[in-house]
Amino acid sequence: MSGAREFKTGWGIILAATIGIGTSLTTMASYSAGVFLPSLTKTFGWADSQVMITFMILFFGSSLLGPTIGTLADRIGPRKIVLCSVVGLAIGWMLLAFTTSSIISFYTIFAIITLLGAGTLPVTWTKSVVVHFKEKRGIALGICLVGTGIFGALIKQYAFHMLNLFGWRMAYVSLGAFLLVITLPIAFFFFREPAVDNSSHANATSDASTALPGLTMKQALRTPAFWILSASFFLLSLSLAGIAPNLERFWTKSGFSMSDAVSIASWYGIGIVLGRLITGWFLDRIWAPLVVFTMLLPCAVAFLLLAHGVNSFWVASLLVLIVGTSSGVEYDALAYLVSRYFGMRAYSAIYGGVFIGFAVGAGLGPFSFSKLLSMLDGYDAVLIINAAIVVVGAGVLLFLGAYPRAAGNGDVAKSSSGRGMPANVSGDMK
């Protein structure tokens, strides 16, 4: 199927996946946290770091549930999972309106949100995308993953205005309502199971996953590529996830009003959109680890500049835009790298396995950022540490080596033992 034909027949999948990922468990939590943080600390007297523990609950829980959700998506398809989980996530957000002064009750509700909303993680939405799109897989992933940036910026502003109009409790209810009114109908009408072409697989069985080329989960666990990806995305999410929910607090402590701080932080979401699209375009043309490394270097530079202090609204917005653009690489690259190095046979299960490293880092990031901030008495040292972690995390990917030999349409036939830089810029073996 040609690239144009893929988009003509798969536009509904991309539409649903874009909105689904943009309103997923991790996206809504990451982008709304900074808006609710001042109200929660003021109402209950909690410390910032106490509130940020919710990210550990959310992402650690996701890391435990990710492989199971991925395996289910491979076996029964992602559609049933996402439809049930969107409803569950909506209920979870609404439950936060009943938060009491007990921090334990707050943590308990977030644990429920994680359990109910785990099916909205990218592992389910991207399953249909990577199976349907072969010629234009990179840009297709880039398009659907811009949802985190578009809806991240929208949700941040939406939550801020709802909080000002009705208070933080009703603002949480409005997040759940958003899912029921927007995400659920679009997912119901446009998100479909990935169609498997069995014509080229003579030995296909009734299990659709075995009709696809690639490695099983057990085989993937025995490859260095699996552990390189896990280590890299742990480090990258540790550094990048820490800054996102703390942006509003960072800018208010830097002398900006809360309104300006929210406006500056919104540029992070715009950057995510640019990062997804730029990364997706390059992934179809250049070796993916090199794309990731190059895209993340400006982020490290931006962290160093932020460490020196910024007083200008527009300079602050530009640096946040750069950080957002670099952060836009993560989900796009993760999905693409898993599909290229392990194939489609157990894509969701393997994605869920690698996602454990990503989720653990993302869970530790916000809490570590807040804790280090109080320990080091300032943002300077924390931002410099973040810059170093970004460089190391991106650099680790350069050890992946060339893509394994293809079985057609970019999917894996057998794993490669090759190491170091690929034979050509596209990353394929000669």
C-alpha cells in the first residue's frame, strides 16, 4: 500500500489516536498538575513534593500495568481496551473533587485513576497506527502523537479557566467531562482494530499477532536493544518529566504572575507539536537514534540557559518552546524504535516492557525535581543536572546499531548482532 493510500484509508485511526493520546492518563496528569498545585498546597497545606508523589503512583502503576495492557492489545485488539478505559479515566478525574485533607485519600484516588485509565496509554492507541502505516509510519506516529502537545496546551488553559470560574474541585470534574464529551465519541466512531494482511504469510494462524513479522516478547528480552531502549528512556523521562509539571511554579518563583506563568508554560505544548512532526518526518528518512540525539541537544542547552535566569517573557517562552520541541521526541521515537528493532508480532507487549523504564523515570522525575529544589535551594543546580542526564540518555541510543534486516515494509525478520553506527544514514544494514 502506498503512503498516500495509507493516509486515505487510515485518517480515522490517526484522528482518534491523536485525540486519545492527547487526553490520555499521562498527558492530562502532566499538563494539569502545575495548574492545580498552588490550590492544593494552599487548601491543605501540603508541600509541593508531597503532591508530586502522585506522579510516582501514576507512572509506577503504569509501568506495572503497561506490559499487561500491551499483551491484551496484541490478543484482543486495542479498541475494546481504549473505550472502557476512557470512561474509567473520566470517572477517576471526577473522583478528585472529593479529595479531603488526608494526603492518603489523595494518593488513593490517583491509584484508582491509574488503574482505570491505564488503557489510554500510547501503547494501545499506537498499535493500530503502526500496523496500518508501513511506508509512512514515522510521520503517521508524529501526527497522532502531536495530541500530547495540542491537547496538553489546551488542557492547561482549560483547567486554569475552569479553576478560576468554579474552583479546583469542579475543575477536576470538568476534566472528566472533557473525556466523555470529546474523546469517547471520536474513539467510538473512528478508532478501529488494525487490519492484518495475511496474504504474504502462508503460515498465519487464528492469532492475528502471529501473522505479523517480528520478535516475541521473550526473544526481545534477550536482545541488547531492549535494555538500551529501557535505560535511555528511563533517563530521558526522568529529566524531561520533572520539568513539565513544575513549569508554573518555576516561573512564578522567577517573578512572573500566575497568568503569565501559565501562558509561558503553554508554549511547552506547542513545542511538543513541533517536535512530534519534525521527528516523525526525519524518522522515515534518517537513522532514528541519530534523530533523537540531535533533537535533544537543544534541550540540554535550554536547561543551561534557564539555570542562569530569565526575566523576559518572550525569552522564557522561547526556551520553553525549545524544551517542548525536544520533549516531543520521546513517545514518537519510542513507538518507532520498538517497531523497527522488534517488528510488529508482539509490538504492544514489547512497547509495554520498554515503557516500564520510561514510566519509572517519569514517576520519579517530578518528585525528584521538587525534592532537589528544596535540598539545593534553587533551580540552577537541578537544571544543570537535567541537562547532563538528557545528553547521556540520548547518547545511549547511539549504541543500538543498524536496524535488523527487514522482512518488508520495515518490519523485523531477525535480530541483528551489529553494533555501532549503521551502514547508511537511513539506518538499514547493507
